[in-house]
Amino acid sequence: MPGPYPDNQWRALGDLTWEETSSGERSQTSGWLAFVLLSTLVLMIYAPVLGSLARQWWNDPNYSHGFFVPLFAGYVLWSSRHRWLALPLRPKNFGLAIMILAVALRVLGMLGAEMFTVRLSLLILICGIVLFLAGSRVLRSMAFPIGYLLFMIPLPAIIYFQLTMPLQLWASQLGASGLVALGIHTVREGNLLFLPNCTLNVVEACSGIRSLLSLLAVVVAYAYLAEPITWKRVALAIASIPIAIATNGLRLVATGVLSYFFGPAFDSGLIHLVLGLVFFALAFLSILLLHKALRQPTSHQNCARVSP
């Protein structure tokens, strides 16, 4: 039985379908080729920047979590590939302007010896490349893994020292109050805690900035994986700040107690490291308990469930 179209029309439709498919495949291939070329160019330009980042992660304990950040971002990007690969490619020429801006920031940052600007320009360049090759919808779908890379960039020195000074004072105040509450006579003068048998100096490393930055990076990653509701993710991230400060104060109290009973040797070395890990784990456990509390249904929800 003849079909709704003559044979020559069927052949024309088949040729058109083949041409569209072939055109789409060529477009996709050229897009991947452009991506590979731009990625190679980025690696060549930013190789010294990435090397300096890795060295700082290795040498600076405040940013040792930096090794974890790109790995987690890559995992999130790969695990969500079905979502952003399904989006139509709608390249935006505006992405080229963002790429040029990023390269300019890199040059200006190097001239001004401002490494934060140089490192931040890498993230801006990544955004520009995605926008230029794939469009704004794909960029939005990749927003979290790209934004999470901010945690791998060390803070500017001026912001870092603006944070550490008040954190040192809060830690010393919490430590002194805790030791007095436990019956250990303690006198605080600035960042110095005078105990009957020793003196504790709350130095920059004891300010809690290390645990604060690491805990915030870990909590944001945990919230993204374990909590689908945005406001609860934000609440967990915000709660990690006072929790990190409080647990650092408790760590200082524990250090003071050990130093009081066993001598000042407990204020350094392996014991100091172990205490830091223990109280970091305590801080994360507090986040888990808070998350569990946020997941509990409210009384209104319970009433709605039992109502006929």
C-alpha cells in the first residue's frame, strides 16, 4: 500500500533528516574541539597560578582543604552531567568579553602582586568560556561546582588579618571563661591566658580561622549532597560559623585544662594536633545534629498528616 508521501518525497525527507543530523554532529564536534583548545590554552596561561595554589595548600595549614575543593567540584560536575548535557547549546558572544576581562585581571593582578585577583580571574575565565561555548542555561546548571571553587582560593591578606584579630580575642575570652567556670584560676590580658603554672598565648594559629574555613567548605559540600531544600542549606552554612568559633573556644579550654594538670607541653606538638582534629569532628557532629533537627517535621505538618 502506498504511503502518504511519494517515494521521491520520502527520499527528500530522509536526506533532510540525515543532513540535519550530520550538521548537529559537526556542530557538537566543533564545540568539543573549541572546548579542548580553550582548556589547553587556559592550562598553559594559568599553570604558574595553579602551581602556586597547590604549594600554598601544602604549606599553609589554613588552606589545606584546598586539595579537596576542586575534587569535589569535579565530582559534582560529573555526577550532574546528564542535566547540563541535555540542555541546548546557545553560545553567547558576551562570554568572549568576560574571557578578555579575566585575562586582563590576571595581568593586572600579576603587575600589582595581588594573587587573590589573579586566582579569582581563573574562575571568571571558566564562566566566560562556558557562556561563550554553551550559553547561559548551561552556565546556570554549572553554577554550584564553579562557585564552590571559591573555597580553594586563599583570602586576601587584608581580609585574613581583619578576621583573625577578633577571632583571637573571642577565643581567648571563651577560653578564659571556660577555665574559670571549671575552677582553674585564669587571668586574661589580651591574647594571653595566665594560669597558676603556665601561660597560654592565643596566637594567630589558635584563632580558629583554620577550622572556620575548613568547616565552612565541608558543610557547604555536605549540605549540597544531603539537603535538597535551599534555605536549609543556607542555614547549615551560616550555622557553621558560630559553631566553629564555639568549638575553637572549647578546644582552648581543653588545652588549658591539660596544661594545668600535666604541664605546658600539652600546648604544642602531637597533642595540639589531635585536639584540633577532635574538636573539628565535634563541630561537624554539631552540624549533623542541627541538620537532623531541621529535618524533623513541625507540629503543623504532624497535624496535617493525622487530620482526616
